[in-house]
Amino acid sequence: MKSVIETSRPVAQVARELGINPGTLSNWVSAYKRDHAGEEPALSVNERARLRELERETRELRMENEFLKKAAAYFAKDHR
């Protein structure tokens, strides 16, 4: 549940990784957010937009990093 709440990862992806029903995880996340509403200061519209942009950029950079690792391994193997 923390993976969804703290990192804004999609519920379906986290549920698949955990081997549970996405609806169940979604209910848990909703209940957690309802029970803990007001504990954290709300983000402004600009902060939310910036957060989404940074999360998207992080996902892209991680994918690029994985690709580069695979490419480096391929070329290292190819030249032996």
C-alpha cells in the first residue's frame, strides 16, 4: 500500500506485483487516505503538477538506465 501512496505508482501495477486483486488494494488505499486525511499538508495545484512531472521524469530515466545497462552488457559480451 505504501508503494501506491508514497510513490504514486499505479494500483494495478502494485497489486500485480503483490499478487492481490487491484480492487482490494484500491479499497485499502482509499481507506488509508480517508483515515489519515489531514495528517499531511495538502499540495497546491502547482505542487501536484510538478510532482507528477518529476515522477514521470523519474520513470523515464529509470527505463533509460535499464536500457543502457542492457546495451552495455550486450556490447561487453560481443567484444570478448
